[in-house]
Amino acid sequence: MKKEILKILAVVLLVAPLAGCFGGLKRLKVVDYTDQRVGDLSLTKKMVGKREFLFFSTTKMSLFLDGNLQGVVTDYQGNPIEGVTVKVMPELNKAGGGGDEFAATEENANSSVNLSFAPGISDTTGLFKIHFSLPVTDDEVDVRGKLVYNPGWDQQRMNLGKAYEPQMKESPFRLYFNLKSGFLAFAEGVRKVIVQPVGEGQGRMKNLPGAKGPEPAKPAAAAEGAPAAGAGGNAEEDLFKGFDFGQ
């Protein structure tokens, strides 16, 4: 009987301070410096492991920042493209041993903290959203990684005969959030800017090196013998050809 009473008292004494820590989530304050690249933010509590004691064990909870990382996919003429996948490959912390991909960072034998990024797929407006759930450590979220645009496009082209080749295959990024100040920032690495030479090269104007972009796809009605829009046939094929960057 005494053992049971002692056990109950120990549980009550342990749960009381935990309830004070996690009794209510702090109201999320955001000072957004991401230019709408990050949104739909919320704080959640998740179980990340167990704590073992002499007579019992308790679940270990941790605070996570949930939200969406978003962008837009278009062709050269600015038309939205549907169905293009964008993935995030986060980097391991230095303490984790390095590497390009990982599933979780181990804290100890009984707990792990997952860094979760769900792939985003562009919709009919070209908008993609990558849902993330990231642990808040010492009141901060600081994650580095890279965005990979339409991975496997080359394999898709070989299998299906057509694919969307991204102008930029991948780009590094850093996502930072401070829980106390609400400071939120998203920085993407060096961006690739494409230019094309213009002019006829007469007089003092010399021919500029470089290749020109693909010619705009002709409307189906203007093409000789081409079926009308919506009639199938070569309409979809012309769209892919207009987006073929590498050929």
C-alpha cells in the first residue's frame, strides 16, 4: 500500500511542473521577412520519446513549428504549370555527422526529433506548398537544406517521351524562426538568371555570345493542319516542346 501511495505521489510531483511548461501553447507572433514564401504557421506539441524512471515511464513532449513553404511554377511565357513536384532535402546538423539526407536527429536511445517536409505538387495556378513540421530548440528553428525542382524529370522523359525540365535543378535555402521575437526569415541561395542575346549585329553592334530561348508555341488555330484547342492530338506535345530548355 505504501509503495502504491509513493508511486502516485511521484507521478503527481512530476506531472505538475510539466503541466506548467506545456499547459498552453504560446500565442504565435510572427514578424514575416519571407515575402510570402512561408505561411500558415502554427505551434504544436508532439511526443518525441519516453523518460524512464524507477517505477514508471512518461512520454517526452516537444514543441514544433508547422507551416507551408510555397512557390510558383511557370513556363518561359509565365503560364502556370500543373503537376510539377518540388521536394526539400534538409541538411544534418554538424552534431549529426553530416550528410545530404536524413530522417531524424537522435537525442538519445529513447527519443528522436523528426524534421518533416512533405513534397509539394503545383496546382492549376502553378502554386506548390511544401508542408513542414520542425522542432523548436532553445526557442529557435534554424534549418538549412536545398529545394529540388521536379526531381527525376530526365527519367520521366526517357520513360514517357516528355517531361518538364526545370530551368534551375536545385537551390540552397535557410529557414529561421525565433519564438520570442517572432522573427521569421527565409533565404534562398544563389539564383540562376538566364539572358539571351538580342540585336542584328550591324554597325558597332557585335554579335553577342549565348543561346536564345525557345520560340513561343504557336496557337493551335494558327498552325497549318493543327487540330483546334481541346481536340487532342499535338496540342499537349507542343506545350512540352515549348518548355524544353535543354534541347
